[in-house]
Amino acid sequence: MNSVSDIQNYFENFNYAGLLVSVGLILLKLLLIFCIYFIIKKISVVFISKLFETYTKKHAISSGRAYTLESLTKNILSYLLIFILAVTVLQTFGIDATAILAGAGIVGLAVGFGAQGLVSDIVTGFFLLLEKQLDVGDSITTSTFSGTVEQVGLRTTQLRSADGTLHFIPNREIKTLSNHSRGDMQALVDVIISNDNNIPQVLQTFQEECDKIREESNVITDGPNVIGIQSFASTSLTIRIITKTLNNEQWGIERLIRQRMQETIDQKEIKLPSPATLALEKGTK
């Protein structure tokens, strides 16, 4: 009976008003914390969007690169705000977050050691995008791979080689990168003829044909120019032609110049060294 009486006395003397006030204060604090969280998140997201919009216009960044960087920045911000929110809520309930943070730090350290490659991929991918080292459609060479970039992600870069093979390259493996699609590209053609020709006349004839190519093509930005004799041997010499073209147009122009030079050689009856002579000269080098 005493236990029943004690329970009755406990409930009769319980400070319900104090409980309601404590619960109300906690709920009010939580409401205030979540309101502040959503306000800060909304303001930060708008600020990041405006920042990337301005940066994209000033630095002519592609929409794909800007979207990827913007999404990454927003995700990092969201994780950071959620972490701060969780710690604040725990402290509101009187829970010491120090021990939890220490445990989370140990777990994070263990996961970090196991995910070093993933973290390295993401960091490298971020700077590849930020520094505009490559973009979709660029022709690049990295390590033993060459081809056209099809997709740039935070973890991998997809590269399509000339034979159609699609390579998935982890970003951390991109140590050196050569981008062949920045600015005007150079096309170079060497024409081997016999030294038993009127060389000044041949050079003039080649230049006249190059001038015709320049008038017919809208992808050539400079040249083509016959720069002269690049090298010579006992019975032959090499004439070099150089021109500059728009991105990824150099190979087509090189093929066109070779075709037109061959047609000019046939029309003007320019003498060529015999195959046997060429083979002999190569063998003596």
C-alpha cells in the first residue's frame, strides 16, 4: 500500500507546469534552430547560385562544368549545415556532443584511410573543372590514352579514343594532361621531292596552291605557308608547309594539303625521288 501511496503522492505533487514550460522551451528552441537552419541554407544556396552565375559569365565556363561545380559546392554546404544542426540539437537536449564527435572522428579516420583513392579522385576532379584544364569535346592526351573527352566527372573522366574505345580514367591517375583543343591548332605537312628540280620554282608553285586552299577553306586561320626546305639528302629534299586551323580541324586540313600537293606534283610534272633511293637514304641514316 505504501508504494501505491507514494506513486499517488508523486503524481499529485508533480510539477506539471514546470514540465510544460521545459518542454515548451525545448520545442521553441528546436523551432528556432530549424528556422535559422533553413534560412541560412536558403540564403547560402542563392548566394552560391549567384556567385557561379557571375563567375561563369566572366570566365566563359561551360554550363556543364559550372553546374557540376555548383552542385558540389551546394552538397558540401548542406553536409556542413546538417552537421552543425545535429550538434546544436544534441546540445539542446543536454547531450554532450564531445564524445560523439570523438567517436565520429575515429570512424571518419578509418573510413578516410580506406577511401583515399575516392577522396583523391574527387579533389582532382574538382580542380580539373575549376581550372578549366579540359572540357567535353576537347582532344587530349593523358598518360597512355589519347582521344576526345566525352564526360568529366568528379571521380572519373571518360575519354573516347580514335578507334571508338571508351576509357574510364580515375581522376587521380591524371598526372599530366595535354589539351590539343585550346586555341588555334597547327597543321604540318612535309613533301619529299627530288633535288633534280628547279627548287625556287617548286616552292613558288606550292605556295600558289596553298593560297588557293586558304581562299577555299573557312577553318584556316593562318597560312598555309611554304616555309622552305626542312631537310635534304643526297638525292631528295623535304619541303615543309605549316598552317593554323580551328580546333580539331588540323587533321582534315593536313589531308587536304597532301592531296592538293600530290595533284600539283602530277600537273606540273615535279620530279620525285625513286622508292629505291628513298629506302637507301633511310637506311644510311
